[in-house]
Amino acid sequence: MYRHVIEPIARAGYYVIVPDYRGAGESSIPPDGKGGYDKFTMAQDIHSLYKENLGVEKAYIVGIDIGSMVATALTLQFRTDVLALYASGEFVSVYKKTFMPL
């Protein structure tokens, strides 16, 4: 769905990070085999990846489909580290009570 835009964005001078969520693809499963699959915990995983592991101070966050919920959760938790958010297929009503402008 989005993989065709990765190369042009990278050629434009941006770093593109496309991580797997915990327990999916090449990522590991939490030690207890359960828990940590909620959008806020996965958002913390992504934030830690780009901020602590890769040294990226601020980022443009993009989420598509289910990833849009994680992207929105990341933006809500770490708004000072987010330059902009693009969420496609977002279920906005989930965040109605917690949404605050950047």
C-alpha cells in the first residue's frame, strides 16, 4: 500500500523507518508472550526506536490503517518530539476525549 513511496521519500533526503510492531514480522515477542500489544505501548516502542536507538530528535510520523492508531498514540504521548502527523484510515472517535492540538 505505501511501500512504493519509501524510495522517493528517501531520495528527497529523509530517513524512512518502517518498523515491525512487537511480535510481528522480524520483531521479538515480549518475554511473557502476552501484553504490550496496545497502541500506547507500541507507540512507546516506536518512539524509543527513533529517539533513543537512532538518535532522531524530532520526526514526521505517518500511520496507515491500524498503524494510524499507533501513530496518533505516539503523537499524543510525545507531541514535542513530533514535527507532523499523517494518519490515514484513523478512527478519530477513539481519541475524542484525549486529543489535544500539537
